[in-house]
Amino acid sequence: MCRAAAAAGLVAALGACASLAPRSRAPGPAIEDGGIRFRFFAPSAHRVQLAGDWPENNWAQGDGAVGEADIGLMTDDDNDGTWEIVVALGPGRYRYLFRVDEVSWRLDPGNPSEVEGGPARRASELLVVERSGKLEVR
């Protein structure tokens, strides 16, 4: 009985501390001058790439004949753990993932829209529309 009460108290205390932890999730894609800004929070990563199904990216392979390894390479200039890149995309529907340390494919936690497809069998989906001459992300 005492063990159960102590365990319940510990679980409650840990839960309270977890609620005070800062949010580590970066927001989803956003329109910015020059394109769409993608962000991904991965503080322990050494390399993050944006991989998508638009022709210039081709799931971070670019033009396979060229053999470019840095397609979609994101940066964390201020070392806060948030990797960023701005990509010029016109109106359309796009699938994308983040490739972390050339090992794992990750969905965008800042974008709840997911579809089938891509190298991980599921991908985040981005819809870019033009309204009154301006681009919007949906």
C-alpha cells in the first residue's frame, strides 16, 4: 500500500515537472519573402535535410546524375536546436519529410497533415494556394 502511494506521488510530481518544460516543437511551414520557411527542432542532430517530392528536391536527391549530397540542407545558425530552410515553392500540393543525420526520416510535428507516400511510407503534406495574388499555406 505504501509503495503504491509513493509511486503515485512520484508519477504526479514528474507529471507536474513535465508540464513546465518548454515546448520543443517548431511551428509548421510558413510563407515568407522568397518562399516557404520550414523549421524542425532537433537539438542533438548534426545534419538535417528537408526532403520533398518537388522536382528540384526529389526527396533530397536532386538530380541524381549530379550526385549532389546537400539538397535541402537546413541550418541552425543560432544553435538553438531549430533547423531552418526557405524554399521557393509555387501553388501546389507537396509531400515532405525531414532527414536527420542521414539516418532517420521524420514527419513534421508542426504540421498535422499527413498522407501516404515518400521514402518512409508516410509524409507531411503541404498545400500552397494563391489567393488575391498572394501565397497561403494550408
